[in-house]
Amino acid sequence: MNVLVTGGTGYIGSHTVVELLAGGHTATIIDNLSNSSELVVDRIEQITGKQPNLHIFDLQDKNKLAEVFKKESFDAVIHFAGLKAVGESTQKPLAYYRTNIDSSLSLLEVMEEYGIPTLIFSSSATVYGSAPIPYSETSVVGQGITNPYGQTKYMIEQIIRDVGAANAALQFTILRYFNPVGAHPSGLIGEDPKGIPNNLMPYLSQVASGKRKVLSIYGSDYKTIDGTAARDYIHVVDLAKGHIAALMNKHTGTETYNLGSGKSTTVLELVNAFSEGTGQAVSYELAERRAGDLPEYYADAKKAEKELDWKTNKTIADICKDTWNWQSRNPNGYSS
Ligand code: NAD
Ligand code: UFG
């Protein structure tokens, strides 16, 4: 298939482009490089022997978007592009609503104009908010979302469902990711956060590499097995493969799938697994809970296994090994 990948030079997008090219598909990326590097396409070529086309512009520029659709004939679109920092979204809510919603609307309009029926959208477990765990696709969504970023995901999901319901020829898939971590085993692509990482795994690996002094573990009095918060960590290569499985699945209307492992791992368990698996000490301190964090959540991942024939294969040990391989080979990310 000929696939347009928005945000394809980003963390999850780049791993998905690798899986697309490795699977014999072709990929065209649109990315404004606001949170990624142009070097990613060379790294993708080193892994796959093929280079994806890259168009550098903002997805909100509907005219440029239409030009790309006019030139190329896409079979499907995978839509990763957007702003994703939870904390920043509470500081700059307008930027989040404008960028994430506007670019999704432009994309859907141009897809409609050019008759492209298939869309896969990156949503997040964050839409489940305060629903009981494990989160299943039938759980209530939209209650207790604690930040504007999460609200944009919830709102875009609704837009997608409404557009999908208006035309029986459309095939839309909403994928709700749990916590994506890890890197490609080659060590050539991985997560490259700008500035001080907000998320656990990049922070932890930067402490291990000596770039940061100590990891603060936010909260040690949760009702979990060791008091630290628990999440469902999913290796980014498993996650990327989930997109290929979704692409191959034929259905009408809009389907929603959780992409997670179905297993819950605490912060302390992850830190210990990292130290044991890599031999790198991770210095940490117990700190106050982080505002807006939930104690624990994980996926009910049965629907994706049943309908997409997809499940995670990689372990927490693989996650730690591949994260460290990426971090130690690229201590400063793509600018190393
Ligand atoms: P990322 O920031 O690495 O990738 C997003 C890419 O989109 C970047 O390359 C960025 O430059 C580009 N981009 C942003 N705004 C754009 C715009 N207006 N026009 C064109 N390009 C633009 O993030 P990621 O971790 O790869 O996440 C991909 C998607 O998955 C996002 O939609 C994110 O919200 C979603 N998601 C991520 C996580 C996670 O923890 N990483 C969890 C759940 C959902
Ligand atoms: N944590 C620490 N120290 C840190 C960073 C994080 O203890 O330096 C803790 C957090 O408090 C939380 C856990 O590690 O308990 C995981 O935190 P992350 O920031 O890595 O991930 P979140 O679960 O908060 O959220 C991530 C993405 C969201 C996405 C969600 C989907 O950041 O965009 O996963 O499940 F919506």
C-alpha cells in the first residue's frame, strides 16, 4: 500500500515507517520537524534499505496538504502528527487545541476531497481518565481527563467517529496507546525528547548515562505492590506492528483498539529491571506524587488480539535493553 504518515519522523511514526517499508509498503511522511529531526529518514534507510519521501510543512497548511494528495495516490493515512506533552498542554492549551484539532480537520477534509477511505489515528489511554481498570474499549471515556492534551485526543476521536458514521465507504481505526517505550533494536532510531524529559523511560535512561543526576520517583504511597505508580509499558516496535495489523484489517465505519500489553509494571519495577538488564545503576529518590497522575492503569488488550491478530511480543527486559542501546549509542539523540 502507499501510505501517508503524518508525524512520521517522530518517535512512534519513525518506527512505524520502518515496519511499513520492511513489509513492502511505500511511505510518504509529512512533518514540520517541530519535535523531530530530518536525520531520521537516513536512519530509516540504514535499517530498511529504503528511504521514505519527506515533506516538511505544518499539517495545518491545507493548501500544501492538498498539493501532496494531488501528486500522490494514497491508499491510507496514519496520523501521528500533533503536540503531545501533557504538562505543556496545561500551560499552552490554545496551542494544543489549535494544532491537534485543526490539523486533524484539515487532514480529514483533504482525505474526503481525494476519496481516501482509510485512516489510522494515534489516540491514547488518557481518554479513559478515571474509568475502572483494566481499561477496555467498552469502558466509559471522557470522564476525568486531567489535561488539554487528553481532551484533544478525546475530541478528535469524536470527530473521527462522526465523519466515519456519515459515509459507509470509510474505514477508520482509532488506536489507544498505553505507555510507548523502548527503541528499535538497531539503536538507530529511538525517542529523542527535547530538553528535560517529562516521561519516565527517557529520564531514567539519561540518569543511567550520566546526563542527569537522579530520577525522582513521583509517589511512593499509591496502593500498588510497592507504592509506586503502575503503567502498561509497550515496546515501540510492538506498537508500530500494531499499526500494520490495523492497516490490514478490513472493516467498515470506525473501530477502536487498545494497544497495550495487558500487564502492569510499577516505576520501581521498571527501574530495577533496567539496572539488572543493563548493568547500569540508576540513582533515584522518592518524591511527592505528580499532579494529575493516576495510581495505576493497564489495557484489556483482548480485542486487538482477537480482531487484529496482534499482541505484544517484547518483554520489559527487551524494553530496557533496547532503550539502553539507543541511549548509549546516541547520548544526545539525533544531534549526537
Ligand atoms: P513525537 O512528538 O515524537 O511525534 C509527533 C511528530 O509530529 C513530530 O515529528 C512532530 O515534529 C510532528 N508534528 C507535530 N505537530 C505537527 C504539525 N502541526 N504538522 C506536522 N507535523 C507535526 O510523538 P510520538 O511519541 O511519536 O507520538 C505520536 C502520536 O502518538 C501523537 O499523536 C501522540 O499524541 C500519540 N501518543 C503518544 C504517546 C506517547 O507516550 N509517546 C502515547 C499516546 C499517544
Ligand atoms: N514518573 C516518575 N519520574 C519521572 C517521570 C515519570 O516517577 O521522572 C512516573 C510518573 O509519575 C508516572 C509514571 O512514571 O507514575 C509514568 O509516567 P510517564 O510520564 O512516563 O507517562 P504517563 O503515564 O504519565 O503518560 C504517558 C504519556 C501520555 C499518554 C499516556 C498513555 O506521556 O501522553 O502515557 O498511557 F497519554
